[in-house]
Amino acid sequence: MKASIKIPFLFLLLAGALMLPQLTAAGEISGPAPDFTLKSRGGENLKLSEFRGEVVMINFWASWCAPCRQEMPLLDQLYNRYSPMGFTILGINVEEDSAQAEKLLKEIPVSFPILYDTGNTVTEQYKVMAMPSTVMVDRDGNMRYLHLGYLPGYEVEYEAQIRELIKE
């Protein structure tokens, strides 16, 4: 590689590495979760406030997102394990055309509700800046945890937070 090409390449590599922690971060947040209504995969409208009294994981995802694909089966395992205890996941697909999402869901089927935000209104409401993005909402409808991106092992943190919120 020529020196004139190597320096910009190394700069981009370094800049990307510095941005990675910002795109894969987790932390506590607070305040009421903004309410929304979206069309579900089954055709009915689902409203976040209808899930008050349950712990809700809102997971924003896209079919083109490799970490989303990796995370989906793990989320489904969490959903199946904890839904009898008052936990649900609302998987919000952020693509304008839901055909690609449907194709992915045939490859990676999930049992939790899938909603379509084709106009990105909810995505904007929640200020989503990474794929996937996950917001944990307590039984009172308050946002408690935010996860940007996904790395293997996040599901362990998700499970600890779900257990904590279910106990409250």
C-alpha cells in the first residue's frame, strides 16, 4: 500500500474504532416512554400504553443490520422465558418497505410482536441513532435502560435488567 493511501486508511480505521464505543453503549435513562401506536405484523394496531403493567423491551431493528440478525434469536429466547412473568418485547422494524423485514422473519422467526415504523415517526420520537437500539421500560411506563448497538453478551445484561424490573 502506498504511503499516501495508507495514512488516510489508518486515520479512517482509527476514527471508526473510536466511534465504536459510542455505537455500542448501554446506560440508564429516565422519564416516561413516549407512547405510540404502530401496525403489527398481524395487521392490528398496537399501542405501547396498552402494555402498562408489563416490563417492555422496545427493540428497533432493520433487516440490513447484521447485529440485529444476530440478536433476534436471543431476544426470542428471552421473550419465551420471561413473558409468563409479565414481560414483552416490541420489535420495531424501521424500514420504509416491510418486505425485507418479512423475508428476514421467515429466515429467523420470532414469537414476540413485530411492529412496522415505515414512516420512522417512532424512530424519530425515540431519537434512535444506532441499529439495533433497545429501550427497557418498567411496569409504570418509564424508560430505565438504553442499549445502542449489539455485541455478543448484551443478552446477559438484558436478562439481568429484565429480572430486576420484573421484581419491582
